[in-house]
Amino acid sequence: MFMGKRTLTAIVLCLLIMQANAQISVMKLIGNNTKDYKIGFGAFIKTGLPVSEAADVTFELGANIFFMSGYGTQYGTIMCPLKAGYRHTLNGTGQGFYVEPQVGYNLIGITSLPSETGENIDLKYHGVVLAAGAGYMFTIGRAPFDLNLRYETVVAHGGSNNFVSLGISRIISFKKRETEY
Amino acid sequence: MKFYLIIAAITILLPSCLKQSIPDAMLGISGKQTKITATLRYEINGNLVSITVEDADRQGPGIHTLECVKSSNYVLSGITSSGDFVFTFFTDSLKVGNYNYTSSYGPMYVTTFQGKAQYVYGPTDHMSFNVTTYKDGHISGNFSGQLTPVITPGFPNNIYGVPGSVSIKNGSFTNVPVAY
């Protein structure tokens, strides 16, 4: 019964993604003192501009949120990175496996923490964003999708927020390759 | 292909050199926070009382289970399953050494045992604390004492039981954080 519900939920979610061109990911903060954070979620808009048969220049605007364990949605971290990347497919066709380094800027970074006395501490920052990702681009029917795994870091104030992300997205491209019809 | 792998490796390795998260860096918290376990143990009339607090430096907001708070004096307090335990170091600068409190200074509440408050009250009652280490904001040491139970609490005067009938032995405390 539980398995049936899960499968149904997955199918509904896939249909929603296909219809909404949604781009979503699950994330985990890693590094020192990150054990207090739950699994995070991200939503992003990513587009690609083909520059060769094998590669695209990509642009991505995202919003990532990580809540702290034990505090509901009261405390956590939000980051909104704007990134440019170079997505290179390994077989040179613009489909299949790819690698993608990205650089960018964190437009908004807010971390809200409880103090020892129970008061809120709100920290605001920006910072440079670096990311390295790999993924697989495929089509379901005529809809192109991108399943990707990424390591990303936001560097600011002498520290860094690091996380790994597993995402799926409907590919949005500004133009088609010559080999696409 | 090598080019992309090198870029990916640099991207991963460079931030790994930064040991702090951004919030920790902004708050000046050291990168790798170690958990310090604080303990308080003693036998009261042969009954073992024990408190263990993992990650004693981060006991969160509200009531802390075990700590030593600096005000005009230093007050060591712990919350046990049977009640609380309190001892005041009457000094404005806590150091390694012996701290004794006798009934000649007046009655002083220490703990609750078998539902009765226990005081330094009788003529031979005392609490003797020995702070053996005070390092990085944490104190450790040992203690013993002799107390008198309150039979009937009252104001302004309690009615006490047999003087010196409650003994505290083999007391020890480790890594108790000192808070300011």
C-alpha cells in the first residue's frame, strides 16, 4: 500500500515537473558544524545557449533553503546564487553525460540562528559561488530532461557554505542545435 | 577532458581549505567545534547521583543542566533526577584551590534528597570543594560535605532534622563550563 502511494506520488511529481518546466533539487550542507541542518531544497531556473555541438553556456538562478533540525522553519539558511557555466557533453552530441563547472555570485544569503539566550541572530552575506557538476541529459517523449549531481560552495567573510545537490530539471534552451529538429 | 576535471578538482579543493562555514566565520566561531562532556557525580548517604551533559558548551537557551555561572560570586548548579544541586564559590575570581563553606557563615541550601531540602546548618556541617583545574573556561575537581535535612520548611525559620545526618562523599565534577 505504502509502495503504491509512493509510486503514484512519483508519477504525479514527474507529470507536474513536465508540465511546469520545474527545476528542483535536494541538497545537503557539508563541512564543519553542518549536522544541525536538515536536507535542503532548491528551485532554480536554468537555461542553456549552445555554443557548439558538444557544449552550452548555461545561466542559472536558484534559491536554496536549509532548515535547522528541531526548530521547524524558524531557523535556517537561504542562498540565491546566480551562476554561469560551461556544460560539455562527453560524447560531443549535446546529449548524454556531461560535466559542468560554474561560477557566479550569491545575490542573497541569510542565515538565521538561535542565540544562547534564545534570541534570533540574522546574518546576511553575499559571496562568490563556485560549483562543479556532472549529469545526464535525456528525453522522455519529446521533453528533454537533465539529471545532475553538483558540488557547490559559496565563499564569503573568510568562510564557505558547501553543499552537494541532486537535481532534476526540464531543459530550457534559447535555441536548437543544427542537428536538432 | 582533463581541463574540465582540473577545474572541477580546483573548485572542490579550494573551498575545502576554508575550515569555517560563513555563519561561523561571521560569528568568530572556530571551525571544528569539539564536544565537551561535563559531569557531576556524588554519593549522598550512599546513593549515587550522576549528571552527564554531552556538548556542555551548547546547552541551548533556557535552563542549563550543569554549569557554573559568574555573577557577584560563582554558582555551580546541576539539575539531577531528584532535584537540583547548588554550591556557591564565594569569590570574585575563581581559581584552582580549596573552597570551604561551614555553618558558621549561616544556613546554605545545597540539594534535595528523598524529597527533603538539605542545608549546611548543623554545627559540624560543611561543603568542601577542591577545584583542581580551571582551563579554557571549564572547571574540574572534587568535593565532599555534611548536611542537615529540613523536616518542615518554614519562614523565616525552617525546622531541621538530625544535624549532620546526611553525608556527601566521593563528589567529583569535570569540564563544567563557566558562564559569564
